[in-house]
Amino acid sequence: MSETIDTAGLQQVPGVDLGTPQPKPTATTPGLTEATLPVWSGGKIETGVWECGVGSFTAVRDGYTEICYLISGEVTITAEGAEPRTYRGGDIVVMPSGWRGTWDVHTPVRKHYTVVDD
């Protein structure tokens, strides 16, 4: 069965209100906040919009793969054992299951994410 998901109001994703930012649990920068607006989930997939302020945090992708389209901002992502890579609005980042690393957010980042459980 195919179903259309109503995302009216998300056409201008950079302007969508994601709600009140909350403290980032894995922040290494004091006071770092994030906000998330899940758009849809079903089965092994969830998709939505996420944003984070300037600062650093650690990340682990155990049990799921995350595909990100950066809408705006700039971030340097360093996977364990790899060289840092800088991404900007318009870039796509894939973090496969088992990925571990650090995000250093230089300007506030907003992304569209899709998470696929293993």
C-alpha cells in the first residue's frame, strides 16, 4: 500500500519551527542545544528535521544508519580513525550502523535526516 504523507508547511524547511531547543545529551560544549521535528516513521524508518547550535558533541550510530541532507550551516565531522571532513548546506552525509565520531558545528546546522534501523 502506498500512502502520501502530508507535510504541508515544510516546503520552506529552513523556516520551519522545530520547537524549543533542548540540551544536547552528548555535548562536549556546555549549553549546546538541539531541536528535532520528526515528520514520519514507519517500520524501520524515521525521517524529520533536526538542528543544532554552535559547539561540539559526540555521536554513535549503533543499530541504525543515518542519512543526512544538510539544509544549512557548516560542520566538521570526524569519524573515529578518519580525517576530519567539513560539510555545508547542500551536502549529504551518511553514517552507517556502527559509526562513531565527533561533530564540531561552526555555524548553526539544520538537516533533514532519515534513520534506517538494522
